[in-house]
Amino acid sequence: MTLPWIEELREENWAVLSVDRRLAALNEMERALAQQETRKPCEVKGIPDESRRIGADGEPILRGHNDPIEKEIQIDPILLSGDRPPYQAVETYFHEARHAYQDYAIEHPEIHDGPEQVADWQKNDAAYIGEEDIELDFAKFSHYRWQPVEADANRIAYERTEELYTGMFQDATKQYQDYRTNVEKEIFEDIDYAVYEFETSDYEQEARLFMLSKHEAELDMQKQDSLTQTDTLVESSDSEEVEPGEDYGYYRGYSP
Amino acid sequence: MYKINKEKVRKILVDEMNYTPYKVDLLLKDYPSLRDQLGEAVEQWLKDRTVADVAVEGFSIKDVMEKRQVHFLVAVKKLNILLDKSIPVEERDKLRKTLSRQVVFK
């Protein structure tokens, strides 16, 4: 796959653009990428105020979000604003765009080279390890971070950002170098933390197995729910006599 | 040492805060006995859901909730580990390192 050349995403061009024009550039990237991936493009926009989560340091706790129902990729407005260079916004976009691709591949597995990976994505989509799981310590942060869909999205976003800025734009600025150093530090810390939480260096497999067990548990719960019955004892409509020991006829309706 | 009233806490988490029951049950299943200052914080939370300004080794409950994006009771559980001298020093050091790290979702 060749990344499209979107001039406005170069750091020196991004610097002079308004937020709207920055979003327009990301939308142009999305249209081109979606076409290459044979999927419908999402609309790239800011996370609405009521859904934003900002830490005490003023940085977003939720950097981006893929909404497959509304077909939107949302980026926290802080990443699009003011003097910020484009890198974090672009990498976040690539991350969420990868989720859009994963959703598409689940519906059309023939487009992805790796049926086992799509099978994992499909299960992960049904048994996503999210914020409530972490909030209650049902799952560790590393289960979220390294679950198949997130590990893949992070990896692809990293590679594409590097390809765009180092490969295509040949951005040799200190700004980009500092950004890349921080990202790699973050990855290293995520790995270190995962090894600590899981007590194994095979953290991706550990997260995958946890996801699969969540998937199994949720399938079991769905089966139990679908078997919830309303027992309605219905006597036979004719007046046939029932001999002692015979059962009455039952009508069983299944409630959802 | 302070033992939480699991029934009371479960009722709050499920009925009042709408958390998923089986996840709440897992949280409470092996919930440890707490050191006194953390026990007092839990008592206050049970009364009025406020988070006491309690810190352990410089980590406040609120900080841990914010940085690790965890519920009050999970933050208290983690800080309780720092106070447990039976847990090896390296384990507590690792926990300290992670408690100050902001989690980020994408």
C-alpha cells in the first residue's frame, strides 16, 4: 500500500492551517486510504465536547475514537489545535482508520491477507476489552493495550506515521525526532508494564487469550439468555383425557 | 485492619452505579483487608461517595483513579499493596512506577 501524498500534513504546512483545514487534510487522507482499502470512507472530525476525556495535565486521556455506526473517526481537538505539530493527530487518525479497516475486514474477510487474524478481530470486536473492564480491575490495562485489534492498530499507525514523515516527507526536524522518541518511550513502557502485569514476556498472547476467554464467557451468557423460557402450560385443546402419569402438552415460548 | 462490607458495596456498585454484576463480584471476591487510613477512606465513600484526600507514599487515591482510570475501590486496593511489607520490595517498586503513569485510550 502506498500512502497518498497530502501536502497539508507536512509539518511546515500544517503549522499555518486552521483547525478546519487540518481536518480537511485528514479527510483527504481518509478518502484516499479508504479507496485503496475498498471500504467506504469515514468522516474525520473532532471528539464532541461531551465525550472528551482530559487528564489533570490537560492532555487527552482519549486521543481518538472510531465510530463504526456513524462511520466517523474522531480525534481529540487538542491534537488539532494551535502550535501542535501534526504527528500525534496523524498517528491517532491512522490508528482509528485501522479500526475502520478491521471492521470492514470482519464483514469482508476476503480483502485481508490473514484469515486467522480476521477471525481474532471478529472475536475481539464481540468481546472488546474496554474502559469499564479496566475501571473495575476486571481486566488489566495491558489486556486493553495488547488485545488483537489494539496491538494491530498501534503497530500500523506507528509504521504509517514513520513512512509518511521519515520516508515520504523526509522530515528531519528535531520536532519529529522528539515525537518519535516519545512514542518509542511510550511503547517501551507499555511493554515493561505488560511484562509486570502478566508476569510473562509473551504479553500479546496473554492479552489474546484473555480476550478469547471473555469471548467464550459472553457466548455462554448469550446462550443462557436465549434459552430463558417462559413456560406456559397449555392443556390439550381437545378434551382428551389424560391418564395418570401422562404429561400435559406444553407450549414453550422463548423470550429474547 | 478494615474489612469492607461486601454486600453493601455490591449494592452501591450494581444498583446505584450500574456496573455489570459479574465484574463487581470478581472485584469483591478477594478484596483484601485494608490498612486503617484506607479503611477510613472507604467508610467515608460509603457514607457520601466522596473520595478522601488520603495519600500513600505520595500517591493520593484521586491521583491513582485519574492516572490509571480505575474506580475508587480499585485505587484503594492498589495503594493497600504499597503498605503491605510482606510484598517484596521489587513488586512494590514496580507498582510505584506504574501508578504515576497516565493511561491513554485510542
